[in-house]
Amino acid sequence: MPDDLRSPGPLDAFRRILGPNGILTAESDLEPYLADWRGLYRGRAMALLRPASTEEVSACVRLCAEQGITIIPQGGNTSMVGGATPEAKPNQVILSLARMNRVREIDTADMTMTVEAGLILQKAQQVAADHGTLFPLSLGAEGSAMIGGLLSTNAGGNTTVRYGNARELMLGLEVVLPDGGVINGLRRLRKDNTGYALRHLFVGAEGTLGIITAAVLRLFPAAKETATALCAVPSEDAALALFRRFRAADEGAVRAFEYMSGIGMGLVMDNIEGATLPVAPGFEHFVLVDLSASREGAGLRNLLEQVLEAAMEAGEVLDAALAESEAQRAAIWRLREEHPEAQKRAGASVKNDVSVPVSSVPELIRRSSAELVKLIPGSRPVPFGHMGDGNIHMNLEQPPEMPAADFLARAHDIMDCVNAIVRELGGSFSAEHGVGRLKTDMMEAWRGGAELAAMQAIKAALDPKGIMNPGKVLP
Amino acid sequence: MPDDLRSPGPLDAFRRILGPNGILTAESDLEPYLADWRGLYRGRAMALLRPASTEEVSACVRLCAEQGITIIPQGGNTSMVGGATPEAKPNQVILSLARMNRVREIDTADMTMTVEAGLILQKAQQVAADHGTLFPLSLGAEGSAMIGGLLSTNAGGNTTVRYGNARELMLGLEVVLPDGGVINGLRRLRKDNTGYALRHLFVGAEGTLGIITAAVLRLFPAAKETATALCAVPSEDAALALFRRFRAADEGAVRAFEYMSGIGMGLVMDNIEGATLPVAPGFEHFVLVDLSASREGAGLRNLLEQVLEAAMEAGEVLDAALAESEAQRAAIWRLREEHPEAQKRAGASVKNDVSVPVSSVPELIRRSSAELVKLIPGSRPVPFGHMGDGNIHMNLEQPPEMPAADFLARAHDIMDCVNAIVRELGGSFSAEHGVGRLKTDMMEAWRGGAELAAMQAIKAALDPKGIMNPGKVLP
């Protein structure tokens, strides 16, 4: 490491703040934190700071502000868009929230839980369950992703259709500002109209306006009943029609409604050990419907059967497998959750995390699939995801015979192709993964003008020195 | 009106933008807009601007920015805290959104409705109902309050416990910024993580950062069943225990859970024609529970009876009246909704719109009532409101024999008394009414330091000339 990254001044000062366990500087120790897990980006850093308290975060940030050191906040480092990766520049520190992982308080009368930013999502779910409640946020990276990062990126996942995004699951925040000041907004209130809703600004700001150090999360009653089915449907439109049937039958019961294509399901069958299709083979469209209720005797199994029967009579469902046990339920969910891994094993793929109004999901899938195959003959569209909230991962798998590098060289064409359709449909180029580093160059075209100018004015107002997670979100 | 308020320059320019129907300048025409409906404040204005489109709003704001004219956005003018009243200063215009009252689009597949800021809430509810859906926001002023004002103040109301505040019912906004620029954020997306969540900044900013001109609102399936009861309970703690029983039995069914005191109910009986108590007389604490479900055969009546029976056995409910018809349901709700009117007829009163964590509501009511009676002997505490979301209107009615002016002279002592307890309990001095002009002087004590500084930095960044609704929200 060059000397300019090791000037003893700031490192000693960080050491005084954090103690010997609170800072890593050896290259080998820093290694796992310098690149994103997808391998898209790699940067450098003079140190990894590991504060154990809000006071330590504040003192570190204050020092950075004084010395003009930029800060990359990092949680589980599971960003899909390079949101927590340092740049290839000097004078940077990574600030990991991993040691701030306590549950400060849980209250089942208020149905709230106050937790620190470094708490891993799976652990948060477990603590809630241990108290007979539910913390409903659920997504692929839940074994690594931390609450601070999930809030900073306003994570979505499988249960948005019922419970909303991370934003809706948050009542209050504690935030360290770019000057080291601390906002103590850990209020456990459902109603509080006392000035600007700063907490909603930090949620989704991807660490560019400050560092979330703790949050008050909402809890819900645990499910007393669930019912899950995998359905083969004749078309994208039929999938949407089925969603509308379930929503009309019992809106509050639809916890997840996921779409998968025949191609995607084929990749899972071919590449994932032990994956078995519980319906007849050969269908082109699938839906996973997951119902839950917190009331006794909700009769979800009956509801599921009735809705599916009516949909079959209407020709909207061709075949269906209802989970008869928790094991079967897990097996059905596995078919959905292994989509990314199956894609990875099948070769190179380009990901498009896009959203459109729910009514436009069939058109999005149909048009994008057709255009993508025209763009790259032999490529395989693998649309899957959260139909119930309009968020489809409109991914494309390489043609089997094409060299991966040749395919990946077309990544921007592929993204442009999908995004042109998304834009026509009034959608978004980043539904749940955020902007990070990967998509900053799209902000001007999609959010330019008054909207982007307002964002930049806010960034300049709160972080005038530009030390918080530079190069992310804003172009 | 003095000449300086009638300089022909800007008025002619406004006239050119708005046409003859778009501007009022005669004193008699302006009269209804210069004071708040509670009669707390009164200001002046050179004109009432009545734009009919977003372009007209933008042109007016641009002109104001150029000429240094301050703008008071006004919807239904139903603020409880003087949030839409001009100051007693020259060079001001009131900008009414009343003519922008169209429903631009309604989509029952997406379950969204795009409406303009001047649409009255009751009308929005009606349009939703005409399409077989529900727009759940519901509050006393719904016959006058407009969508733009409801969002600008993040209105709460009766259904927050189930559907959240106005904020949670909004997916996208169109906003005219203080320089006249327009943010077109009317996206109908459940997931969209593309930069800072500006829409959440404008919601609750009370018109100090820009003017909301249109919004995408969320719709829900209409209720297929309801069940409503008025219960007499032995204590505040019993009221909370009953809430927890209902939430445990069927969380999604509790649409409203309202607390009322024996004193408040007595004021309604004494002052409101036709009000009758459907339970035995003499109780000190009441709860209105309102259940609804969008599924067929939800069995809410059974649920209501079962929960109340168990609560009676546990001594948590002393008497209960279940609505047997829509008329009875309306009569029960009327007892709750006439509380403000009954208070008004009974004499002078001081209002405290406060919130605490739900678990602390009993302590809030008990301690505040005791302290208030100590502070002003003979005064009558009238706590009522949204127990299910922690928001209690901790109001105080004057002693019958005391001159109203003497009582009102103690208003600040009364508010301080309640707020000291609220603060100890981790609550908020303004739950759903906002800060407006009435409570700006509390911001420093409650949100001072890093939080208020960040708010002020954002205000300065977005409205550097300070022309948007000056004197509101920030001290």
C-alpha cells in the first residue's frame, strides 16, 4: 500500500477512538471489504473502521469531515449495484456497522423493535419470532444483509405486496450526519408530524447523506395459518388475472405472489440438485402464491382451493400443486429462490431489476422477452419475481454457444432494450436494488431536471464536503 | 388596502397567467381565506391566486420567485394549527388549489388513483367507492379538506391503525418547487429506488418546500363486512388490553379503535341533539371498535362477540352495544365524531394533539388528567381519539364557572403540562395536525440540534429565497 494511504495521523486518531479491535489496516484483512460480492467493482481503503457504538461512529465521521477523508458505510456488502464498494482513490475508509448488532429493545405491546444497523436480517426475523411476532422483510440475502443497509437501500423482497418495503417497516431512525452530528429519531410513534420526515430521506439514500446507526422497526402478529401453491398458467395475463382473483378474495392474505417463466424453471431443474417440479412438465408460465393470516380459522387452504378451482374453470390455471407440509412449502419456495443460482451456473447473465405498474407486468414480460431474443438470437429471457408489486427481474441468460465475454459486452444494449420498454410503461430502472455505482449514469435521463436538481441540492446541503459514500446514487 | 399591496405590476402579470377567473383581489372576496377556521390567526394578501393547472401554478410561483412575493398554499383551509393562513405582512399571495380538483386517472388493476391537489377528500372517497374500491383516509374535516393539504400535513385520522397515515396512502407526487420547476413524480409503482425519496419530504412539509399539485393514491378493496361496537371499560388499561385482544384475534380487521372518556361522553349527551348512549349510564371509559374485512364470510360479528365475551369474563369490558344496522353504526360513530362540537358548545377548550407509544396511552391519559385538574381546579379533561395508533387528543374543557378568557389565558400552561408528560413517555407534541404556525416555537426544544439543523439546511437548499409558506413548521 502506498505511503499516502498510511499516514499515521488519521489512523492513530481512529485507533484512539475505536480501540485496537475497532480498526483493520492490514491489506489481507481489508481484502473481503474492497470489492462487491458480484465482482463488478473493486476499490481501495486506508482502513476498515469497526465502531461499536453510535458515539464511535460520530467521532469517526467528525474526524473524517475535519480531514477530508471519504467514508464508505458498509453492512453485509450484499449490494447488487456496488452500493457499498470503495472507489479506486486514496483517502478513503470503509465504515462497517457489523459490530453494532444489538437488539436494544423489543415491545410486543407497541409491536416495535429497536435494533442497531449491523443486525443481520435473519437474526432480526428470529428475535421477532422468539417474541411471538413477525418481522416480515424477506429476501435472498437475508443471511448476510444488515438492517442498516436494508434501510439505506429501501430493500423490497418477497413480501412487499402485503407489508411494503423496508421504508414501511420503519418508524424511527438514529442517524450520524456527515458532520458527525447525531439525529436521535428513535421514536416509536405511528403518528408524529413535527417537521420534515428526515427518516424517509435517509431510507433509500444509500449512505450518501449520513449513516443509519439504529432503527425502530414495526412488528406484526405471527402467522397462524399459511397456504402455498405452485401454479402453471397459460400466459402472463393469466398470471395477473390470478393475482387479481386472490386480491379480491382476501387482499390481506396474499403475502407473496411470484412469477416465473418456463425457461427459468428449466434452468433450476437442470442446475439445482434436488429441485423437482411438483406439476406436469412443459408449461411456459408459473406462479407461486403464498397466503398467510394471523387469525385462527382463517381457512386459507379452502380459499386457495376455491380460487384455483374458479381460475381453472376460467382457463387461467392449467395445473397446480398445493403444499401439504412445511417441507413441500419450502420445496416450492426453493424453486423460486434458486433462480439466481441456477442462472449463474447456466452461464453469464445480465440482470434488470425493474418495476412497472402491476397492470403492465404482462406487457413488460412479453415485449421485453421478444425484443431481447431479437437483440441477441439464442439468448434466453428469464423474467421472474414479484408480480404482486410490479417488480420483475427481467434477466437474460446468454446463448449456450456464445462466449460469456461476448455476451457480457452487450450488457448495456440489453439493459437499454429492457429500460426503453420499462420507460414507456411508466416504470422504474431500479425497483429494489437501488442505484449504487452501477446505475448513476441513468439518473440524468430518468430523473433529470427539477427532480435530480432537488436531490443534488439536498446532497450539497447535508454533505457539503461530499465525504459520504461518493460516487453513489447521484451522477 | 394600502397601495403597496396593489401595485399593478405583479397583479397584471398574475392576471395574464391565470385569466380573469383565476385571481381574486377584492377585499370581500379575499375575506374567507385570510383567517384560519379556528380563528387563531388572521393575515393579509394582495391576491388569491386560483390556478387551474400545474403549468399555471408553476408560472405563478416563478413570478413570485422573481418578484420576492411569498406564497401561502391553501387547500380546504381546515388546518388546526394555522398552517394555511397568511401572515400580517405585505407582498403575499394565497395560492388556492381548489380549481385543480380533477381525478386524472383511476386504475383498479393497479389499485391507484391519480388526483389533483384540490380534490376534496369526501369526493376522493366517493370516486373510489364508485369503482368498487376504498380510499381509506377518514377524518372529521373530510367534507372540506383537500388531497394536497392532507398530504402536505400527512393527515392521520381514524384508520391509521389499519391503513397508515396519508403518507402511506401515496405512491407518487407532482410538485411545483419554489423556483417554479416541476417534479413529475406521478409514478404508480410499489417499488422504485432511484435516488432520494423526495415525495416523502414534501409529505408533511406543510407547503414550506413546494406545492403538491397532484398525487397517485393507493386504493384498497372495499369492505365486504363490518362490525362495530361501543364498549364501556373499567379503566384506560382495560381499553388497551381490549385493543391487544382484537389485534391478536385478527390484526387486519381492526379499522379503528377509539378511546373516549366518561366526561367527553357526558358533554356529547348534554350538548348534541339526538345523541343517545347505547350502554348503561355512569361509566368512566369508553372504546369504539370498528372491524372490517374485504373477504366474504369473514365472520366479523362472531369475532366481535367472542372477543368481547372473553374480555367481559376477564373484567376488561363492563357493557357493550353492538351495531345491528348501518344506522346504529353511524349513531355510535357520531358519539365519537361530535366530541369537538360538544366541547365547543360546552365552553372554551384547549386542544393537545399528542401521541405516545401505544403501550403508554393509559399512562398518558391518567397522568395528564390528574395534572390538568391540579393545574386548573374544576377543569374537565376530555381525552379522546385514536388509541390504536397512540394518538390521543388530550383536550381540556374550562371549568363551568370560569370566564373563558381567563381559562384561555392559561393555554400555554395547559399545553406545557401535557407536553411534559408526553415527552417523558417518548411521544410527540403534534401527532397528526402538524406544526403550522401554532407550534413552531416548540421545534427548538423538541427537535433542536442536529435534527432541526438538517431541516433548516434542506429548507435553505430548496427554498433559498424563503418564499414558500413562511413562518410555518420551522422556527
